[in-house]
Amino acid sequence: MLRVLVTRPEPGASRTARKLEAMGFEPLLLPLTETMALPVDATAVPDDVAAIAVTSANAVRHAPGDLVAVLSHLPCHAVGKRTAEAARQAGFLSVSEGLGDAEALADDMAVAFSGKTIAYLCGRVRFAAFEQKLKAAHVQVHAAETYDTLAARYSDEAILSLISGKSVDAVLLYSAKAAAAMQALARRPPLQAAFEKTRVFALSARIAAALGDSAGHAMGIAARPDEEALLALLRARP
């Protein structure tokens, strides 16, 4: 049975584990990042905000109630299905669902909101291209940072116990921060043998690039930046 390391944080990690089990794989849960809510001043939101953009489900999960109350009546543009579901659960009333690509969402919103102001619910750690594209199209972006992403820390002993001292066949990477953490983890002398032949499956080329010179591992990059494409890649491995 293929042993697959899941590096995303909860609650997504357990959801992914159930999918892997249904596919006949053995999931090993080792979240390499964790999220922490940040204080947000809802009164700082500009009065002329015309819409909301969300590129991470965590951004709405961590959004405080008073911020949601201020913004929930506005059209909310979510990057993909999972983020759209989280936005609806948080209380946003009108949510449109993108195809899972943040840059494509920026392109769409750039056309619709040129000369206007949008609120961007986001994390402190994020990919800059989304905001850069909007600003280049004369969209004013008010970034409301609702959460931070921190690296999780594990001892060598804890990791070896988790993987039962055996080699890991595959690892799933969902963020550049997790990829950098995986690179450092695989270099630790007590762990090198376990990850020597591990195949890496990344959600995007940007995430794969964060592995740096560890990219000598067999690498697969999802055709789209969503989990369905990532798991399809894992299923179709040679």
C-alpha cells in the first residue's frame, strides 16, 4: 500500500486522509504549517468597497464576526469551490466560484472592478501576484489579513514514530511554506533514509520551486491548483 505524507494543516489534513483511504492509500498526517487568527479592525474597511475577494478558505474561516457583518452583503468572489463553500458558511450572502486559479480570478476582477475598491480577505503569508495584477488594472485593494501561517515543529523522534521508521512513498505539498519546511525536514540526517526515494506531488509549479535543490526527487505538478487535480496526479503515477 502506497504511504502518502499529507502536509497540509487541519481541518484539510483529515479530509485529505479520508480521500486517500478511499483510493486505497495509507495516509500519514504531518501538517507542516498551522494557521493562527489575527486581529482585524472591521472599522478600517473603506466605505466604497464594491466587492470581496478570497483566495484561501482559511481567510474566511478566521475572519471575525464583525468583519463578516460589515462585508457579507457585498458580492464575494472566491477562488474555487472549497473557498466558496467556506465563504457561504461564514455568512457571505452572494458568493461566486472561480476555477481554482488565483491569477485567473485577478484577471476577471480586474475587468469588472477597474477604478473601484475591493476588500481582499487574506493571510499574512500570501502570493503577491494577485494584488499586483489588480493594482496594475487600477483596482484599489484593501487587504484584511485575517490569519497567519506558521511552520509546525517536530522532533526527529516524533516523525520517525509517525512513519513507523519506514520510507515514505509520496508527499503532497499544498503551499510554498510547507515545501520549504519539507526540504529542511528531508535533510535531517536521521530522516534522510525515509525520504530518499519519496516522490513529491505539488499543487503548483510555484510550490514545487520552493523545494529548491531538493527538486531532484521525482516530481509531479498538478494540472490545476486544486486537490482534485493533485490526487488525480497521484492516482495516475507511473
